[in-house]
Amino acid sequence: AVVSTQSTGITKIAILLTFSTLASSTAPDFTMKVTCDDQMTLWVDGVMTDVAGQGMWNQMSTLDIPSTTQVLGIKCTNRGGPYGIMGAVTDADGNDILVTDNSWSCSNTEDDGWEKADFKEGDGWNAASYYAHRNYIFNSGSWASMSASRQVIWTGTAADRTVYCRKVIKRTGTKIKA
């Protein structure tokens, strides 16, 4: 592309700049599969992420997330009946990286910044509790391909209609710790 042309007497000078980009090495993606009974909002590293299936309890949402992800946040609203959040993150070979279990923290309060990695959990945040959701415990729905190691999680109170669950992803070197 011609960036500038200058005339000096009878000599014309044209400067041509050529830019090339090297293929950037990006971290390989992980696959996240998640479902919520009833309506889910999902955050990846503090950014709200729209994905198919978020509004239906019986639809699994699947998305690619960077392997450098630091925090996952899920807001789930139960409109009555069974409730719960269930999910798993796998690598390109299908190996479990993390699953919903009691290493996640949940609250019934939407604290400012709860979906961000630098959020400091207060007294309202506790280890996720397990819930034996009558449909999710069987591998018969859209979630049949989700890791069998996943648990259905919620706060410790069935009366909570909206919950906020988060997972800070800790690493030791290049390995992720549960």
C-alpha cells in the first residue's frame, strides 16, 4: 500500500510499506458443556457469553473456552420444580479438566464483580452443595455426552430461586488444579 507520496523537484519518492503477520500461537481451546434448570447466564473471565440452550432446562449449552480461562460464572434462575447447575470442561482429547462439584462456590446474592477472577468471596459464598436432580442424574438428555464425573450443584438452600456459582481455575505450572 502506498503510504505517502512526496514531490521534490523532478524526483518523486513513493514509500511502500508491507506488513506481514506471523501466525500467532494461541492456547488450545477447551470445551465447556453446561446446563441449568431453568435459565442460565454464563460468564467466561468476567464477560457475559451468549450460547444456545441457555434458556431451557433440558438443553445443554456447548462452547469453546480458552485454556487460559481464569474464572467461570453461572447465574441460574429456577422458575419452580427441580433446580441445579451441571457442567464439565474437557480438553481436545475429551479428558476432564474440571466438573461441577463442591470445589465451586455458590451464593444467592449477586455481589458486584462476582463473575470476575479478582472477586473476594465473602460470608455469603459457600462450597456448592450437591442436589440429586431427578432428570439430570440420568444420562438420558442432551447432557448424555457430558462427563459422568459432574455433579448437580446449587446453594445449600432449595428455596433459593436464583443462584450464582463460580469456579476460579487454579494452576500449578501448566496443570489445572481442581
